[in-house]
Amino acid sequence: MEIKITRTSKPLPKPDSSKLGFGKIFTDHMCICEYSTAEGWHNARIEPFRNLSLSPASMVFHYGQEMFEGLKAYRTDDGRILLFRPDKNVERMNNTNARLCIPYLDPDFTLNAIKATVKIDADWVPSEPGTSLYIRPFIIATDPFLGVHPSHTYMFIIILSPSGSYYAAGLNPVKIAVESEYVRAVKGGTGFAKVGGNYAGSLIGQQKAEEQGYAQVLWLDGIQHKYIDEVGAMNVFFKINGEVITPSLEGSILPGVTRRSVIELLRDKGFTVSERRISIDEVYQASENGTLEEMFGTGTAAVISPVGELVWNDKHIIINNSEIGPVSDMLYKQLTGIQWGKIEDKYGWTVKVI
Ligand SMILES: *Cc1c(COP(=O)(O)O)cnc(C)c1O
């Protein structure tokens, strides 16, 4: 599908790249594509960023038929702009679409649309260390209809947001609260899919954690409240007695691109990595007997987020003296090195936009 381009006649001034934060500033353009049963996906275009005009009856507002993705474009020192494994995001998009009865998107078209949108707003990819351009593709159901049914019309949109360094003050271990009342997902539900509804249901747990002075929530499985699922918008890893463990993908966990890359990197470097169930009891026992070496989260936003403290039913544990462990540190340097083009990409993970 061709993408028609209309450039803005009023480009905005670029923000100060030392004060970007996350998700508040948007670029000059956006990509939009529409779907109807008769025409399939059609009318793909890049146009000036603007507000949408939708019927208040649009299905997305009522039953939440919405999906999204998240990836970044990185500027290298020699002036290239790189994406990190975008084919994995595009593949995951269609897995999410299938679960939500949203029509399949052609992967080549989707990747081209992402690249073309980043290319038009290439000047918006910041260059300060640690900064990037966050890419948010998403799809909404637009039938003006209050019945519970998959929509017959959709909009696929890509917006871009320059984002600041996640670790402006250096790689800092976070404190995490284990949630034992609310759950995020169950097998058979939508936990493996990237959908807004998963987040709507998780806000209350996040709020509770923040009230207690914790940065994020560690979610346990939805049935026994015993096995570890994941953290907020990150997958989790533990290093216990030399073994690196991450919860296996059984339907309730988002299969992160960063998670997969970490597993591949660690195995390549000779670590033993197990994808298996791990209970919160096992983690607390390991802490007690001194074998819990490291814990960290993985995701596009933070890359690697070392965890320094857990609280579960008022029991606190401190991990690795609340310091960054050697594995977290190595992974952070390797992944960010590849993403910003500073070290050789021997796995072929990066895709050049410019
Ligand atoms: C996006 C997301 C992740 C991280 O996935 P990446 O592809 O590594 O960015 C983890 N958990 C949830 C719930 C997510 O939405």
C-alpha cells in the first residue's frame, strides 16, 4: 500500500533535549490508515499531527477494542537512525490483533509505515546521550455502535514522541511492591497481548504501590497468587545461585522484545537461562539463604531496570545491597550499545531508517 505524504506547513520548534521526560511532546506528523470490511486497510497517509474527530459512540470508548505497540528510534553518533528489532513488534501486533478480533495488518506495510513516519520527523530524533524517539503505533475500533461486537471499521495510527534519558541520574535500582490482592491477567485472558484494557485494570495496584513509596507493582499469577508474572510494563529476571530465571510465557505475560533479547544475549555469553515458573516464595527463600544474587526488569522504556527492594505482605527484602549487579550492568551496556550503534550488532538486531 502506498503512503501519501502531506507535510506540515507549520513545523513546531524542537524541544530542549535535556528536558524531554516521557510521552508529553509529539512530533509534527502522524501516520493514519483506515479499515473497512469492504476496502480492507486503505487510505494510508502521513499528515500533520492533529486531533481526531470521532463519534462519541465509537466502539473503542465503550468496550475497549484497542491495541498498541511501543518501540524506539535511536540516533547514532555517526548520524544514522536505528530501530531495534521492529519486526518483533510488528509480529506481536498481529498476535494482539488476533486476540482482540482486530483485522490483520500486512507486516511489510506496517514496518514501512513506521520507517516512513520516523523518516519524515527524523529531525525530532534527539541526540543527547540516552534520548530516543518513542514510536507508538495503535489501533482503535471506530464503528459508531453500542452493541458488543467486533467493529467493522478501525483506525491504525502511528504517533512519535521524543523521550528523555530514562536514567538521567544513572542506572538506579527501584523498589517494587508485590501485589497480593489484585491481579493483572490470567491464562486465557489478554495478558500476552498489548492492549490498553490490561493497563486500565492495573492502575489501582500501581496507585497502591506508589502510596506506599514503591515505584512499580510485581504481579503474581491470577489463580494461586503464587507464581511471578511481570512488573508494570516490564518482564522480570532473577539470578539465583548462578541460574538466570524468567517466568515462562504461558499466556498471562507480555512477550517482551527486550526479554527475548536478554535471553538470547545471556545464552550467547554462556549463562544458564531458565524460562520456568518461579514462585514468590522461592525468591524470598533465596533471599533468606543468600542465593538471590540479582533481580531486574526488562522493557523498551528502561531497557534494564535493576530491582533493589521488594515488599510482599509487609515483608521487605533488599537485593544485592540495593546496588546494580554485574549481570544487569553488562546487559544494560550491551543492549544500549547495540541500540545506539556504539558496539557491533553481531546479531543483526538493528534496522536502519536513515
Ligand atoms: C510492552 C510491555 C513489556 C515490555 O515489552 P518490550 O517489548 O520489551 O518493550 C512488558 N510488559 C508489559 C505488560 C508490556 O506492555
